[in-house]
Amino acid sequence: MANFPLLAPILAIESSCDETACAILTPEGEVLAETVHTQADHAALGGVVPEIAARAHLGLLPTILTETLAKAALSLGDIGAFAACTGPGLIGGLIVGSNYAKGLAVALDRPFIAVNHIEAHALTARLPGISTAEIKFPYLLLLVSGGHCQCVAVHGVGAYQKLGGTIDDAAGEAFDKVAKLLGLGWPGGPALEKLAREGRGDAVALPRPLMGRAGCDFSFSGLKTAVARQIAPYGMDALPRAVAADIAASFQRSVCDVIADRVRHAMAMLPQAQSLVVAGGVAANQMIRASLEQIAHEAGVPFVAPPLRLCTDNAVMVGWAALETLKAYHEAGVELADGIPVAPRPRWPLEEVAAPTDLVTS
């Protein structure tokens, strides 16, 4: 497989859930073009339906590819390598996106890099232009989204140590479920945050699961149940807006307090951390961002939160992770294995991502 440095742009595809995305980056990481299409059909169904998502990816990819190439004023022949999210995620979408990119790579005789979705989130903070500070290894990553909630020590490309994670619901999943209980629909996070601005965060007594415990694991299932108990007395009647706003604000405050506590513990577990990085869709929540920024300030390290468009699923992060991987293997004097044989994986823990330093120099 061709090694780094690339002499032409890389084209990346993301299709792990309900975003169909394509991006083109220069070998240095400059974003030449990006396109993201968030599928709207799932909102009426209360959540992402995997089969519908996979079929939508299949229908959307040719158009999105053409649109992204046009934005960059490039043709497929100008592309030097292809990358795609190959896991974890919804298996149907992963198969569609990765096979599409593999087909392009084979047809044009270009390298293909299989990218781990979580690793792509983990490395986004190092994308040129994201931070005025140089983001050096190691750093602490809080990945907080609808499917993931974990604290990860990022020691280098392919070198990750999970410090703690959720033992039940992820934070984003809890936001969606509580929003549904409040009649806000799906996706629930943005709607709940908006409603919470009308309420008081101390209006309703809610638990802070695992807060103060050793380590940095998370638990949100009990908090969701506590919210359900607050709503139960109203039966089938619609909640008064003021009541719903207080519950939303109190729930958000509880989640924020738990995350802050868990991240403080994680920072203590990684005293050599050079920065605190947050990624994932829930990173868009302004209260959570402000809390994490305060923790970083207390620790005397930079706080890095990518722009909102790069917190949710996108192809820019996939392309950048592929470039980081190629560069790391090149610097280690190791040839990166061909990504074509890599099968999509619905589960692909970060700990199973290979680092170039784990391999014998070719």
C-alpha cells in the first residue's frame, strides 16, 4: 500500500449512522470541500432505523460525491487516496459507505484506509485550524454522544487507553429519552437544551449517578428513571410548559454535574494530559462546554472543542484520521496494511486499533 506522504488530496466518506458525508482534504489537512446530509426521515419514527438509513446512504452517496468534487473543483482522477468509516456503527451504513469508497479505490488503483469512527472523533482536535494551541499527546478525550460516553487517554495515533465509560445509557441517549418523556420528539438534545433555558436547574431534585465515586465511569439510566417518576403524576395529560422547563433544566444540570465530576476524576488519572478535548454530538451543549472549559482552566491546560459541525458525525474527521494514520506509520518506518480486506465492524473498541509502534518495521 502506498505510504505517506500523499501527493494528492484524500477523499473520505462517513456513513456510520444517519449522516451521509463526504469530504476532501489536502495531504496537510486543509479542508477543500465537505458535504453532510442528515437524514430527516427518522424523526417521525422516534430514532434511527438502520435499514432505512442504509438505503438512504446508498441513494445519497453518488450525489454527495459529485457535489463535494464540484466544490473542490476536482475530478476523481485528482484524488490520491480514499478513506471511510469502517466501524463502529450501524452495520448496514458501514457496509454501504466503506464498500463505496473501496470500489473507488480499486477502480482508480488508489490506497484505501479503513478508519475507526471513535478514533476519528479522538483526533479531530489536531486538525489544522481547530485550536490556536498545538495539541500534543497525551491528552484527555471526553467522547459524549448518543452512542458513546467515555473518557480516553490519547497517547498517540493508534495508542488509546479507555479510563472509563458508560455502564448503561450514553449521555446523548439519555437526553433523547428524557426529551421523549417531555414530548419534545427526536433528536432530543437540542430541543431539551432550548426548553431548559426557560426553567431552573435547581427546581427538581434529581440524582447524580456515580458522582463522587472513584474512577470515571458514567451511568444515566437511574437519572432517566427519576425523571419518569417526576412526570408520572401527570398521567396522559400534557405537562404544563413551566413544569417541563424546570424538569429539563434540572435534568441538564444533573448530567452536567455528573460529567464534570467524572472528567475531574479522569484528569487526575492522567496528570500528564496536555489538554482536555471534547467530541461527539453532546459536545454541542453549551452548559457542558462551559463546565469542561472551567475544568481545563483549573488544570492549567487548553480546552479544545471542535466547531459544532465537526462534533457531530462528518467526513472531515475521517479524512484527517486517515492522514494522521498514514503519517504515523511513515514516521515509524512501517508500511500500513491495505485497508481493502478490512471488514466493517458494528463494534470496534479503540483498544483494538493498531498503533504503528506495535508492529515490526518493514
